[in-house]
Amino acid sequence: MKTVLFIVDMQNDFCLPTGSLYVPGAEKDAERLSLLIRERENDIDKIILTADQHHVMDIAHPAYWKNAKGEHPASFTTISWWDVVSGEWTPFGNKDEVIDYLRRLIETGEYKHMIWPEHCLHGSEGAAIIPVLMEAVTVWARGGKYYEVVEKALNPSTEFFGAFRANVPLANAPDTMFNVKLKEELECHDVIWIAGEARSHCVANTLKQLFDYPDIVRKLVILEDCTSNIRGCEDLAIPIYEKAARMGARFVKSESLLFS
């Protein structure tokens, strides 16, 4: 049985209390996951980490938007296509394209567009994998194995919650399209342990993007104590997790795997 550990966005800005978009409890998630890697290192055949990466001028960052007074929106403001049409908020990018993007979010059943604090800026310390986890991965790799880091979300014109594609893929932007190579990598394994941040957003949308591949979903083992929600969003992804369970994904605590 080949096992891959699939880790979503366990980066400093999400996992450290000093991070710009800290997910409460995430540092403990990382500690538990690191212990699992150390205790089960011989049973993990590959580790894949995803890494959120953003520009300052990103469609989900405050600097990208202004109102009539030239003010930027506060973090955790939601913006709809009508807010742009009405002139309440003006985007940095092409207005018509942004309106189309915001409409498509609604039409395709994606989350509402939210403004986040600047986070995981490309090349910054905040975008790095949290040290306690990176150390465990490094020790594991010294046993003669390889880990992979999959960067996502550098296109500033669309959000990219899930690991496989942008919330709204953009024409002529291959980096926003579904990552077939990553899917095929998962298909090469019999068991997929998945953990990461945040449970309410990037982990949930990673699962959702796999619903078209039920054979992969049935391999998933979701490490419940190695993922946490953004505060105030605890119920947001419940339907996604319920569907994953119906499709055969399993939910376990990492401690149950430590000495199994």
C-alpha cells in the first residue's frame, strides 16, 4: 500500500499566531502533523505540500480596490459584481473582466468574493512552510525520499482556494486551470492522508475539486486534528465534508495513526 501525505497551505501566515491571516489552532495542527511524519516516516511514500502565493495587487487584497473616497476595503469585506457595477468599489484590474469574474463565482457555486489581509506574499517569510513542519519533512526526506511543493494562486485576477484549480479558471492562463499532473500523482497512491489550512476554505475546496474523481475521494483520509477553520467560518464548508463522507472519504485523528 503506497501512502501519500497531502498537505495544503501550512504556511507561516496561516499557522503562526503572528501570521497575517492566522487560523486559530493551526500551529497545533502543524505540531501534530509533524509528530505523525516522524512516527510513521517509513509508511509515508511521498509528501506533497501546496503553497499559497500572492502578489500585493491581488483581487482578494485591499490594495486592489478603492471606493469613491479612495479608501481600500477592510479585511473580510465581501464584494459582489453589483458592488462594482454600482460603483461602490472600483477594481485595479479591468472592470468588465472583474464583473464577469464575480458573476461567474456565483453562477458556479463558489464562495462569495472576500477581501483578505495581505498574506503569503510571493518570496516573503509569511509564504514559507511553517518551520516545525518543514523540519519534519526534511528529516523524512533524508531517509531517501522526495517531497514536492506545488505553488498556487500567483495569478492576481482570480482566487485559488483549492489545490487543483482557481475558483474561476481564466482563459489563456494555464496556471489557473485544473492541475492534471497533481491529480495523476495522487492516483499513483493507494491511500491519501490530507491535512492543512484552512479547513473552511483551502482544504474544503481541495476536496470539492476532487468530487469529479470518486476513485480518488475514496482513498482520502482526512486528518481532523491537523486542520482548523478560519474564525467565523466554522459552518461554511460543512456540506462539502458531508459529501466527501458520503463518497467514501474517511475522517480520523492523527493520534489514531501514530502506532497503527
